[in-house]
Amino acid sequence: MLFASSGFEKMTLRGIKLKEMKGDLTETHIVWEQKKGVPTQPSPIYVNPRLYAITDAGILSCFNPRDGELFWQERVGGIYSASPVYADGRIYFLSETGQTTIVDAGPEFKILS
């Protein structure tokens, strides 16, 4: 699966299957689309078995990568343009003012620091 977000015009996060890619893939390869919690600048991050994304306005979302279902969504505040980083079971979100929010890469929303 490829996960891609588009922040221009119609903000959309998509799950796209990569098998047998030929021709116009719009109808045949887009598995799901999500309009809620879509970042325009930071990339989403996949940490098996979940997909995480933070909007420019600091709303953090956790999605099911198979179907795009929203597991949870929480406001952490701040303005974000940097993509998140994963290390040792934690996801690091760095705001434009330098504030770093560290979140557990688990099924529940949990700020660690």
C-alpha cells in the first residue's frame, strides 16, 4: 500500500494498492479515501499496524491503513510542517516553534512527553 496526502484544493488522504499498476489507476487502485485529519505539509507515517498523521494546525489522527477508518483524533496544538519521525516505539512531532510532542505508537492516544 502507498499512503499519500493531498493538501491542495480537496484535502484527501488515500490508500493506494501497488499491484499490477497500468493505465489510469484512479478507479482500480485507490482502496480508500479519508477527508478528516488530512495534513497539507507533514507526511503521514506508517508504524505497523497503524497510520498516523498530524495536520498543520496540530490535530493528530490515527487511521486503519487497510480501510482508512479513523481510530482516534486528538488536538495537540501548535503549527506543523515537519514530517513525524518514529524511533523505539515513539513518534516525534516537531512544531514550527520547536515544541516536540512524543506520542506512544500504540492503539490508544498517549502523550509521553
